[in-house]
Amino acid sequence: MAPQNNSLLELSCVSKYFGGLAALSEVSLYIKRGEIYGLIGPNGAGKTTLFNIVTGLYRLDEGEFNFDGIAYAHCKPHVLAEAGIARTFQNIRLFANMSALENIMVGRHVRTHTGIWGALTRNVAARAEERAITQRARELLRFVGIDGPHQTLAKHLSYGEQRRLEIARALATDPKMLALDEPAAGMNATETESLKTLLQTIRNSGITVLLIEHDVKLILGLCDRIAVLDYGKKIAEGTPDEVRRNQTVIAAYLGGEAA
Amino acid sequence: MDIFLQQILNGLVQGSVYALVALGYTMVYGILGLINFAHGEVVMVGAMVALTVSQLLLATGLPPLLVLLIALMVAAAACMVLGYGIERIAYRPLRNAPRLAPLITAIGVSIVLQNLAMIFWGREYHAFPQLLPNGLHTLGGAVINDVQLIIMLVALLMMTGLMLLVHRTRLGRAMRAVAENPSAAMLMGVDINRVISVTFMLGSALAAVAGIMVSANYGIVHYYMGSILGLKAFTAAVLGGIGNLRGAMLGGVLLGLIESLGAGYIGDLSGGFFGSNYQDVFAFFVLIAVLIFRPSGLLGERVAERA
Amino acid sequence: MNLGKFPYCKKCNAWRVFAVLAIVLLALPFVTDALLGRGWVRIADFALLYIMLALGLNIVVGYAGLLDLGYVAFFAVGAYNYALLSSPQFGLHWPVWVVLPLGGLLAGFFGVLLGAPTLRLRGDYLAIVTLGFGEIIRIFLNNLNAPVNVTNGPQGISMIDPVQSGGISLGSTQQVFGITLPSVHLYYYLFLCFTLLVIFVSLRLENSRIGRAWMAIREDEVAAEAMGINTRNIKLLAFSMGATFGGLSGGLFAGFQGFISPESFSLTESVMILCMVVLGGMGNIGGVILGGVLLVLLPEALRNGAGPVQQWLFGKTLVDPESLRMLLFGLALVVVMLVRPAGLWPSTQRRRELSDDDDDVVKQELESVYGSSK
């Protein structure tokens, strides 16, 4: 599987150890521009580790990690956010005591520039930028379907709204790739369905999506390609149909858990 | 060489006291994630109570060692009640409050205790009666007296006892469980409030012992002694990794050694520019240096072991 | 407190409230002088100084969520900067408009110096390091009288020049438009100006890209960094901004007092400033001001009350009034926090600024906010 020209993210032979234990060993994969790429595997398979490497929370021990043609093996999360990788968290991490709108406005930080001087003088540029930030934040709130008063503190939003607010906050950073860590966790069927529509809309707007999910039905119905991890190794990759038929996957994953 | 040995000995004595007080900080921190800023004042109250009791009893002509024993027990009991009360009044109602709220009540409590002590015992320095034999021993060129030997011995005993309690008893297991995950511990049937109360009482009893040791060592008691000692002990607890019992002991002894060696050698090290009055600066620099390389203290990462 | 915000509507009462507040603040020293005596004007001056300090610390603790227990160090840096450059100590008498900003800058630099090694530390580890930093500065001030006498050690520096410029000194009574203004009154107005400046800066920062980044770090540092905030720089910025305010107030303090010594910069002062911030309501400018005023006035009121009330109740002084005063003060801290754990005036119902050309949305939002009450 040679990386292709239109790939946005490439991992080659990435390994990560925790005290001698390989959480990931020699995983290689690539994600094409504009696709929804799914990552599945049993608990402890290394999904979140891989996810944290891609978003800069962990440093990889071996291998290479390229994003949009540039190597980012040992970068901090904010550098990767600037490079265009935005993420959400498995257990929601919103800025609880800030309003829904402000949460998204924070997301604009990385694409805006007003410093102390602009903040103090409120010059023309600063005001214009602030207006643009507010404007964009409102659009994004509407986009993810949070219609209530914008001033509601994030902690007072419903669970589903909080999940969607996290996505909106990530989108505010103008990402090239949106990385979602189990976005459907804890959602009911209706909420999951609307999440699915939302992700498709996001993809159609040209943003690549990396998705970790336990909900196999969601991932098979949504993703263009899927990688399956088990014990830190990639055991299969391909379209949903290919993965569904893959014997190794059935044995190691579907068989093991569905039994 | 004998000066070096002397400084080491002094450092160990001072460090044992720090370690005992630091244990109180670290136990409370381990369980509640809270800096008990009033802990230093508990030490002071312990010393003051012991002072009053021993003054009263010495007047009756009881033998000094017995007086010391009774004073120790009374002081420990008083401090346990005090620790229990502080937790009930100032911390328990704020368990789910913003993080800094209990910090402010702690500061409030320590101001209250300090001024109560000033009202009861006055502003002046009190001489602490000599209750222990005071023979001098020479040890490879260094001098150590009985009080200092006893301090180290008692500190060692108390720490061993505490470790046994935390790791070998039912109560200790409950303490570790609450430290690890309070809600899970509660679901498993641990009475969290009781465990927390007991933790405060244990810490306060150790504080009382420490208070008496310092007083016996220097022969002086003062209403302000608690804040400085408390500050040092807190530094020690952080140095070792706050929340970790072994860390508190290690941190305490290390801080004692650093201070003592710093006081002895800082002049030589800086070519006479800094005198021994910079010993606290030295201690804080070491602390900062340690935290830069190990942001959670020397033993801080072994979270599973905290009590 | 509408200084830094765009007005929500032009017809609001805000300006009327403003006008009343302005008159009260301007008249305060005269009224206080007439009713309570000149000593209380001096206390008002100190209240303003502490408000500035508390607002500075509020940036670090309230906005960025970094627990700083050594804040008084920056106050000390500003004060000693002023004292060394405008006193007979070195025979220097630099102009105040050089010395004051220099003090702010120097303190800001110290803020970065302290911030840099503490970036990886969290919560209570940060608290002890900042505390240590404060103590280090104090010990140096206490001991830098030998071998070279810089700070004059524990004796402190006296005969510091008052704040003066162009032949007008705030250290002595001045006639302005035919009104006689004693020194304390003059300083009151000077401090008031600076306090308003600090409030203005705080408000503007709070409602800005930088302010939001601080709060994001306070709420969740990991998430903030994942959203592209360079937490290192933004934290350092918070430290240095807070420190600058501290340094500025320090310079004013030195000029006002004419004498400073290391004693004024003890840990107790740091703790007191922190209490103002937390007790008043972290992160809320109004709350912090309230905290500052209360914590300056309360001990003074108790000082004046503790003795006479005892006399009146028992016919004699039973308890040392000084101890009693601090005792009650400590009790007040505990009681207030127990009753209002988030502070007297917490910042929950903050209403955010809205862009001024977005009127229909403004109306909608105002309706949604106030809709229930109408």
C-alpha cells in the first residue's frame, strides 16, 4: 500500500511504548484527502494511542508521521492544530465555565492575531477581527444545530449538544482534518443519526475526517475506508465491505466481541 | 570533616521534624487534594498545650519523663480534636466548592488559631521546660545531645507506625481507597467522612508530637512558630511529591539536610557573598530545581501508593 | 463597569449610573475627611492600591487559573525600583514618569522569569514555587545590605521622593482651582486614575482573544492546547501582565509611603491579596474590587471597633484589641467562604460583548437573556 499523492496524512511504521509495552507497533496507514477514515478495534487495541500521536498529545517512539507533506513527529498539540488537525475528546473536554459561543471563539484563536495592543486599543483591525470571530462562531453554532441562547455556559448544555459543541469548536480552527474520538459514545439512535448527517456534511465541505468509534454500525455505514487495530497492530484495512468480509477481523474482533 | 558530620546530624534532626509535619500535609492532600494551610498552627497549638500541661504538672513534683508523657498525650488529644473540628467546620462544607474556597477558609482558620494563641498565651517567647535528659555524646567529631537522638528515634517510630497503619490495616486500606477514588470507595461501603476525619486526626496527632519535639529541641515556644514550620514542612511535602507518604519523609529529611548544609557551606560556595541568612533561598532554589526536572516531586508519580 | 464594552443600547441608564459613581468617587476624600478624619482618607488610598494589586493578581489567578502565592514579590520589585532610583540611597532622583513605567516593566520581566520554570507545574506545585519565589525576593531584599549595600537590609529605604513632576509634588498640600488639596487627597486622585486605568485594561483584556485564551487554559489546559493555543506563551503573558500591575502599584506605594522595608512584602501580603481575589469573586472585576475594598476596610473598622466595643460591653479591655481584630478577620474569611463558596460576587452571569453593528442579533439575545423575567 504505497502512499498516494492525494494522501493528507501518512503514518509509516509508527510505534509507541509504555514502559516496555508496545501500545502501537509498526503501524502504517494513510488517509486520503476528503475521505472519512474509520479506526476500529477492541478496547486497548491502540486506537486512542494512535489518535493522541496524530494530535500531538503523545510523542511517537519510532516511525514517521507526515501531515500535508510535512513531518510532525515530535510536535506539540498547538502546532498540529495550526497545521490543520483539530480534535474532539472521548470524554468531553469543553471549557465548562465559558459560554457555548465563547467555546467556539476560542477555536478561532489559532487563525486570528489580535494581541495585547489590539485588545487594549480596539483599533480598526482588532474590531474587525473580533466581529469576524463572533460571526463565524455563530455560524458554526447554527451549523451543528445548537439553537438555544448562545450565552448558555457549556456545562449547562445537554449531553448531545456538548458533543456537537466540541465538533463546532474543532471546526472553528479551520482544520484540514477533523479527528473525532468516539463522538457517538452515549448517544441514542436519533442523536447518532443526526451526527452521521453532520459528519457527511462536514466531509462534503472538503474536510477530511478521522473517526474512532465503537459503534460498528455507524462506522461501517459512514466511512470510506477503515483500519482495524488489534494489540497495537493494524490487522486489516479497506472499504467497509472488505473489512466486513476479512477473516482475520471476524476472528479477532467481531467474533471475539460479538460472541 | 567533623563540621560536615555535625551539619548532617543537625540536618537529620531538623529533617525528622519537617517529615512529621509534612506527613500531615501529605495525608490530607492525598485524600482531599487540599493544602491544609492551618496545619502549621496545629503544630503550634500542640506545643502550647504541652507547655501549659508540663508547667502545671512540674509544679506538682512529678518526674519529668512522666510529665512529658502526659503532656504529649494531652497535646495529641487536643490537636486531634482541633484537627477534627477544622475539617468539620472549614473543609467539609466546601468539598464540592471551587478549588480555592477551602484554601481561603484554611487561611482564615490559621489566622484565627494564631490570634487565639496570642490571646491565651501572649506574644512573648516562652521557655519550654527541660523534660528530657540532656547528655552530650560525641560521634566521630560531631556532637549530639539526647534530645536530638530521641527526636530522630521518635520520628522514625512514628513514621514506621504510620506506614504499617496505612498498608497493613483495614483503616489504612480504606484511606488508600478514598485517596484513589472517593466515589468508588463510597460505593464499596467505605464511610468517607469517617476516613477523612480520622486522617485529619492522625495528621494532627503527628503535628502535636512534632510541636513538642521542636520546642524541646530549641527550648522555646512562640505563637508564631507554626507558620514558619508549616511552610517548611509543606515545601518538604511538595519536594517529595505531595500526596505520597514516603515522599513526605524523604522530602522532610532532604530539606533538613539541604538547609543545614546550605547554612554551613553557602558562604564558602559563594565566595563569602552569601551568608547563612540565605539558607532559605538555597532551600527554595533546590525545590524549584527539583520541580523543573520532576514536576510532581521526587516520588510524586507513584500515585498508586499515596494514602 | 461598562468601560470596555460596547454599549448595548444608547438609552440605557448606564451613563446616569456612571455620573453618580464619578461624583461619589470624586467627593469621597472630602466627605471622608469631614466625617471620619484624615486617617480614613489614607485608608482609602491604600484600598485603591490593593484594588490595583488584586486586579493584577486576578489576571493570573482569576483569568488564567494559575495559583500564585508570591504575587507580592512584583509589588516589591516595583517599590524597590522606585525607592532606589528616587531617594538619597544612591543619590538618584529620576523623574517619576521614567521610574513608574520602568518599575512596571521590570516587574513584568520578573513575571516571565518566574513563569518560565513553572510552566509544566500544575495547581499546588505552582503555588509552592511562586511562594518560594516571593520568599526569595524578600530574603534578598532583607540581606542585600552587605557586602555591598543595595537595599539597606531590614532597615529599609527612607526619604523616598514623593510622586512629583514639573515642580508639583503630591507630597505636600497643593492649591488646585482655589481648592486646597492635602497630600492624601492628591494621592487619592492619582491612585484613582491608575485604578481606573487598571480596570480599563482588565476589561479590555477579559473580552479579547487573549482573555479567552487565558480562560480556556483555566478551564482545561489540554483542550486549550489542542485548540491551537500556545499555552506556554499565553501563560507567560498572564504572569507578566499581572506582574506589571503589581510593579506599577509598588512604585506608587513607595512614593506614597516615602519609606519601604522588606517587612511590607511578606507572605502574609500575598495571602491577603489572594484572599481579596477569591473572596470577592475570582475572574469578576467587580467582585475583585469589592474584595479589595472589604479586606482593607474590615480590619480597619475592627481596629477602631474592637477596643471601644469591649469597653462598652464589659467595662474594660479584656482581650488585646489587635489580636481580637485579626481573630474576627480570620473568622470573617471562614464564614464568608462557607456562605458564598464562589465568592461574594462571582462571575457566572457575565454578559458578553456583542459586535455593535449586529443589532437584530443583539435584540434577540437580550430577549433570550431577559425573556423569562419580563
